[in-house]
Amino acid sequence: MGVYFFDSSAIVKRYLVEMGTTWVCNIADLAAGNNVYLARITFVEVISAITRKSRGPGLLPSGAATAIANFRQDFENEYSLIELTPELISWAGSLAEAHALRAYDAVQLAAALEINHELESAGEPPITLISADGLLNDGAIAEGLAVDDPNSHP
């Protein structure tokens, strides 16, 4: 059993077939017994990513609708959610400045660091950040998090 924080670029692979999909599905499957954390903002980011992909070739609107419905169900029932608080947003601003991150990537990193700190303070093992975003991964490593990229698991 592991503890993972997925950013949007990684968890979307559970709902769209991309490089790393099988690996992500194996980790996120309830039967695996892992605890998967997401930032609340991931809800909007994943729905946006699926919808944008359906506007081009490769994903039919019916496939997008199914993917979004599955994600909505899982979001409410399978993931531990990190809420966005004023303190987390402030921390994200500092992380954006320190690591030149895009806005939502900084929010994702702040959420991952927050839950990691909470777990370690409670004597629990640290999280692994799962992200397909190289700049976010670099920032997370600089902040001391373990990181894995689903794109390295074809």
C-alpha cells in the first residue's frame, strides 16, 4: 500500500488512454489499497482536459462524456481531496515564484506538500507525487518530495 498525490496531468490518464495509463490505473485502482490524494482544483483541470481533447481528433464526444462521468464518480468516492485554503494559495504563490511554476502547478505542489507534511507529522510515510509535468516534478524534487512520472511507465 502506498500514498500518492496525483496532479491533473497524471490522473487524467486513468480516464483517457495515453502513455502511462495502465500504470496509473494500477495505482489508482481501489483494489490496490493505495491512498490517492488530489487537490480540489483537479476536478476542473481534468474535465477541461477531457473536453479539450474531445474537440479534436481521437476522442468522440460520447467517449468524453463517459470519461467525465467516470471521473466525477471517482472524484467523489475514491480520492482523498485537499481543499484550497487561503494559506495553501499563499504557499502556492511562494512556490510559483521560487520555481517559476504555472499557477495551477504551484497550487498542485502546495497541496502535495501540505498533505505530505500532515502525514509525516502524524508518523505516516511520505507521499509520492505522480505528475507528467516536468517543471512541476523539478519543483517537487527541489522541495524534497519523491516524484514519479507516468510517462516513464509505457
